[in-house]
Amino acid sequence: MRPAHTPASAARGGRALYELYRAASRVAAPAVLLWRRLRGLEHPSRWPERLGQPSVARPLPGSPLVWFHAVSLGEGMAALPVVRHCARLHPGLPILLTTTTLSSFEVIKDLLPDVVIYQFAPLDCPDAIENFIGYWKPSLILLMESELWPNLIISAAEKGIVVALLNARMSLKSFDRWSVPLGLPLVSLMLSKISLVIPLSTIQAVRFQLLHTPPQKIHFAGDLKYAVGDVEVGEKELNTINDLQQQFGNRPIWMAASIHKGEEEVILHVHDELIKLHPSLLLILVPRHPHDSKILSLALKKRKFNFVLRSTMEVVSLNTRIYLVDTLGELRMLYRVTPIAVVGGSFLPSLAGHNFSEAAAAGCAVLTGSHVGHFYHMLVEMWQINPLAVKQEKLNFWKR
């Protein structure tokens, strides 16, 4: 059953649930941070930023400041064109960008304009949020995609800070979770504090409205993940592209990008079959998570594939069959050296796809699997422009 309209009593219930969440998050935060540090998920020296402790000075105290927040690399890359545009339109405006993951930090910190400050996002506990907002004093907070955090949103709004949600999306799983009696009052309270929601699609807009987002706050502006041309190709990247093109020569090439654990079996099976038809074929294999490269290396050795690791800078020879990319932040560059790109995160039911407009923008013929999640709206829009823009494989490799 989907949520009905919220009665006045639900507003009081939302406040009560929020107070309960505040208390629980305050108690849990130290253990969560310690657990993440022990697992190597936090920066070894910059982890205090997660408690709202700044590592750089706030520029122009007393002036307005815009805070962009994106959880991970994909959301951060989608935010980057807006960040750059904001910096161009308002040269003297202090801009702050936060993300949560180490992978996003490693890539995005080198792509930001010099005027933009980077920090790790505070944990959503009262003390960290109060420390962070109290120090940076943002005038506007722009959250990317699905970053609905009660302490951040409600605390900011109650201080008079405008909060907007860009590229807003909510998976069906999250929607069902928020729709239950204990979730609906809290999410309704949160969404009532947001000044603007820009959804990815009509379906997403309907979900937000069913969770009691006021309709007048919902506006459409397109998917920011289409804005892939804003990141300029620098001289260093051009040199890398030219070097790889020389190494690859005139060999036939295809790339499998953002491959998750379990999907490599599909890719390697296909590559085995293709080599029978094209003996000099080279596969550029890019795992979604670089740490999976170690496991992939062992699998390739076991199957006696001749491969080269990107991080070793070893030259690709005519005998090389797989170029295994174990580095971060080079996906867009690699799309420029291959005519065909298979975008992973889409061949297993537990996955939900990745952005394939990046590959299309680089001129690649694009293939994807069945499980594309919220990227389905992008798939349909690209098909409307050109039915051959993306080929979707709908066969189940594990039932053959």
C-alpha cells in the first residue's frame, strides 16, 4: 500500500521520530566512524573532517557560501559541471564540495577549479552537522541525487539555509522503506524542509510527491549526467590518449567498463569467443572497484590470459589480450580510445546500471545489460533520439 496524505498528527510523529533519530545517530556515530576507519574506508589523516572539523580556513568570513554535496564518484562527477558553471558565473563566491568516499576524493580533487574547496562530508549526527554548518555557514546547500539525511536537512533548514536536491532519485527499494508507518512521517518532515527538488524523471517525481513533497517544489531540468562534455581534456590526458593509441595500433578493441564482481565471467567468456573470430582482439577491462583488480589478476593468470596492468605502465604488446585498468578516474579518457564500450553493473539482478551517456558522448557504440535501474529513463531517451544509440542485452548468461 502506498502512503496516503499526511494528517496533522503525522507532522508531530515526524518530529518525534526525528528526535529519536538524533539521539540514535549521536550515540552511533563514533562506532560507525571507527568501523569505517578500521576497514580503510576513511582517509588516514583527514578523517576528522567526518566529525565536522575543518582542515582549511573558510574564505571571506561573513560572505555567502554555496555547499555542494555528493556521496560518491558518480554523483560527484554529475555535480562537477554545475560546480564549474557556478564558479564561472560568480568568480568571487566561495564554493565548497563534499563527498564521502575515498575514490571520489582521489579523482574529483584534481578536477575542481582552484577556487573550490574540497572537504569530506560530515557524518549525519547532530554534533558533526552542527560543527560543520557552524564553521562553514553556507547560504545554500545543493544535495545530489539521493542524499536524504535528516540531521543535515532539518538542521540546515531550521537555520534558514536553503536546501535543494538536484538529480533527485529514489529507488523503489528506498521508496518502499520510506513508505512504511515509521518512515513516512520522518521523510515527509525532511522533504517539507527542502526548497527545490529536481527529479531525474517523471517516475521519480511521482515517488517524491507520494512521500509528500509539496508539488510546487518539484521542477524538471534534465539529467545532469548528460552534462559530460563540461570536463575539459587537458594536455596530460591528450598525451595519454595518444600514447595508448600508439600502443594499441590498428588492433580491434573493445572495452568492458564498471564491471562488478561476478560480471567478469560474462566478459571473459565473450572475449574467449570473440578471439576465435578476431585473433588480435584486445579487451580493456575496467573493474568498478580497483581493489577487485587483484582478484581479477589471479583469475586471468589461472585462465592463462596474457594481460597488462594499467598501474605498471607496462607497454602493450601484440601478445597482450587484456589491458586491466586498476587505476581511478580514467574511464572518460579510456572511452576515447575504444570504438565499443560495454557498460557493466547491469548483468546481475542485484545491480542497477551505470551512466552510459559518457561512453556515447565519446563516440562509442554502447552495450549494456538488462539491469539498469534508474538509468532506464536515460536508455529510453537515447533510444528516442536514435534506436541504435544503446544495445541492451536481455539474455541471462547464467541460464544458458
